[in-house]
Amino acid sequence: MVVLWLIAMALDYLTGTFAALYNKTWSSAAARRGLWHKLGSIFGVLVAAMCDLVLRLVGVTSALSCR
């Protein structure tokens, strides 16, 4: 799932860049804002993955895994 999400983010950035270039509205400031936004999303996913790992290490399991 993470790989698909990363591919979708890359496609989103590429299509946005191509659209801006096609419309002659490309801006490095807007591109930077988009990259910072994507970096924030990646950071959030990494924090969630680390929290999941820590919870597994201390023995906390989700309700779904008990079924």
C-alpha cells in the first residue's frame, strides 16, 4: 500500500508540473509548497509506522488481529 501511495504522490506531482508547464503558469514557489506538503505526508506515514512498530514491540495488538 505504501508503494502505491508513493507512486500516486509522484504521479500527482508530475501531472501538476506538466499541467503548469503546459499552461505556462509554472512557479518554483508553488512547486516548493507542493513538495513540502508531500514531505509532510511522508513524515506522517513514517511516524505512524514507527508507532505501529513500538506498539508491536511492547505487545499491544489491535482488535482485528484477535479474530
